[in-house]
Amino acid sequence: MSLADKVLAVNNDLPIRTDAPVHSGKVRSVYWLSDADSRRLIQEKGYNVAADAPLAIMVISDRISAFECIWHGEGGMNGVPGKGAALNAISNHWFKLFRENGLADSHILDIPHPFVWIVQKARPVMIEAIARQYITGSMWRSYAKGEREFCGIEVPDGLQKDQKLPELLITPSTKGILEGIPGVPAQDDVNITRANIDDNFEAFNFSSKADIDLYEKLLTEGFNVISDELAKLDQIFVDTKFEFGYVTDKAGKEKLIYMDEVGTPDSSRIWDGASYKNGKIIENSKEGFRQLLLNHFPDPDILLNKDRMPERVALARDNALPESVLMEVSKTYVGIAEKITGEKLTLSENPKAEIIDILRDQYGLID
């Protein structure tokens, strides 16, 4: 079996019983179950959700996106071996730690296969909850140009690139395009201030003003839990993005939960601690792949300039990356997953066939 066969690149064509269109994102695909299947699974498996909660099967892929494009490799490699399993394993690890630390639940109810989550439908908070412990990336680029205010927070002069910030900085942005919020442009991924959220909490899908404090608390405490654990492995948690939503539990009580993924190389920057002490940045996250792309192409402006999006799409479509590049990325993902979980990551020989067997035989979701 070739390496390309072990990569799960297409994840929206599984024969899972559903009466809604499959929602396919950059990396994950979501299959909404019928009411009957949702109710049956809740009863059979004893999930702690309302009896009529809508459930979905979320299948991760090995696709890799960067600069809003999906990239592929030579020899039909349309993803990175081990990437999907690594992302899920890392998220599962952190979600479990959050529960053990009494923080909040996640949207995951069950993990039938390393590529698969059974999730409950959440009402998303329309905020990309970003926390930063070091000044780097886009924040450093803005700072170097003289910007000192980030999401309404003043940052002192005299900071150096990649330096630790005086305190954890919460720099939220909009999730999706939100219309009619004073002072917030109707564009995806716009930086917002705490005052924007306070004044328009309902527009961001918060149930109450008090929940803004709760989201900041869960973001900060979640960040600290991951940061402390990574420090034990001599890894630095640089910055990250969390997402939140509301669900209703078995008792009919609404609660704010973590959703999407947390503390992964896709949603966070993670640096090697020993190298950082020696003045060198070694990325154990997708940022390393982004840097690699910037160095690989002669005109990196195509990747950084949003006005050149058509050229960027063509670049990703027409350029198969060397297999060695994707294997280097695989090493980063699998390596950090094994470090964090303390367990060896077993790569499936044929993930799609395994998923179909499990969802048919153990969950009755495939005819």
C-alpha cells in the first residue's frame, strides 16, 4: 500500500446515514444524523445530553490548509500522513484535562475511531477567542509598524520580536461575517474589543453579559492548563485560538462549552523550549509549514497579500509539494502528538474502511 493510500484526503463521501447535506470545512466534515438516529444513540450510549439533542459525526481528514488554501504533494499525496489522528489525539487529551480541572465540557460525546468524533450540536459564540503569551506573527508585524493598541488593549513600547508579553493578552476576532454591529466591519476575522462584545453581547450569540466573563475565564484557564503541561515537556505555548458554544444537558440546563479543537498545532503556535533559550525558534506547529511555503515560493507576497487571492489559489492548485516536505510536516504533527499524549500514534492502513466498519457494526449508522 502506498503512502498516498494511508492519507485520508476526502472525508465527505462516507456512506453515513444522514438527511442533510454534508458540511465540509478545510479539514473536517460534519454529517448531521437524523432525529431518529440521534435519539437512538443518546439512549443506547447514555450521552449526557437532552433526549432530542441533534448529534453529528465529525470526521477529520489529513488535508493541510495554510493561507486559506489546501495544499497537496507529489505522487497523489493529498494530505499529511498522521495529521488528522494527531490533531484529534491532542484535542482529546486537552479536553479531558479541562474536565478533570473542572473547567467546562466540550462538544465531543464519543470517539469511535482516531479520525471520528460524535458531537452534539452547539450554538456557537461568534468569536474566535485568541490568547497570546508571546509577541510574534501578525501581532509582531503590526507592532513593528508602530501599532500599540490591540483589541482595545495598550501594549508597552520596547518589546522585542518573540518576547514573552507582560501578561496573557486576549485578542478576539469575529467568527464569520456579523452585520449591524456598531464599530465592527461586516467582514470575517475582524479584531474586536472587549467593549464591542459588552455592548453587543447578543449579536455575538452570548446568552448573558455574565457569560463574557465566563468565556474569558475558560479561555485563560484553558490556556494556562495547556501552557503548564507543555512547560513540563519543555515546550512553549505561544498563542492559540479557542471556540465556544452553548449546549443543553440531560437536565435541560444550558451551559457554555469548548468546541472545535484546542491546543493543536493547527490552532496554536508551539515552540521548542530548549531552542528558544538558545535564541532560536523551532516551530512544533503549522506555523512551520507556513514558513516553509513562504521560503519555497519565489514571490511570498502572493501568500501574504489578500488582494492576490486568485494567484494564491492557482499557486496551491498547480504546485505539488515535494513528498519530503509533507513528511517533514508529518514528523512535526506526529511528534508533538506523541509528546503531549505520552502514547505512540498508530497510523491506519486504510482509515476510510475502518471508519465505515465501526460506524456500521457498533453504531448502526451505515446501511
